[in-house]
Amino acid sequence: MAEEQGNIIAKALELKNLVSYQEGAVVSKTLIDRGIGTITLFSFDKGQGLSEHTAPFDAFVQVVDGEAEITISGAVQTVRGGEIIIMPANRPHSLKAVERFKMLLVMIRA
């Protein structure tokens, strides 16, 4: 993300190219981090994931590339590139890469 003296410069970028896959790893890149929320891009190698946890805020997830299984309150859903899912606040959720995948996570803290 291009910045000039702490301000983001407007420039069209291809979302899927802002973070790379790494073998056996989860990679994240924060695009915006403000008091009211964050926008973070993640890449997950096949088989990688995030263990079950809760968050005090709703989260919007857009799968940019690949495929993941996202479990919310015990219900498993397969989400593929181009699809979105909302993870409600205070409900346990986890995710696992069925194949390599990238996701954009938008968390609003208000």
C-alpha cells in the first residue's frame, strides 16, 4: 500500500497480488488499521487455518482466491473465490484452507 506522510495515496491495485502464498504458512497484510476497524488481506497455504475463537465484532470475509471451510457455531460452510460470508460477533468460528486461498477480512469496531 503506497503511503505518503501517513496518508494513503489513491491508486488502483489488484487485491489478490497484495499478499503472496508461503508454503506451510498463513500470511497477513493490514491494508487499513483505524480505531473504528481494520481491513486485512490474508493468504493461507493448503491445510492451514485459524483455530476456533470469538470476536466481539461482526466480521465480513470475502474470499478472493481459492477455497476454505469456515465453521461458525459448529456449522461448516465452504466458501470459494468471489463469495462472501459474515461471521457474527461473539459466535465461535474457525477456518481451514481446503486449497490455498486468500481472503479479505473487514472488521468494524463500532
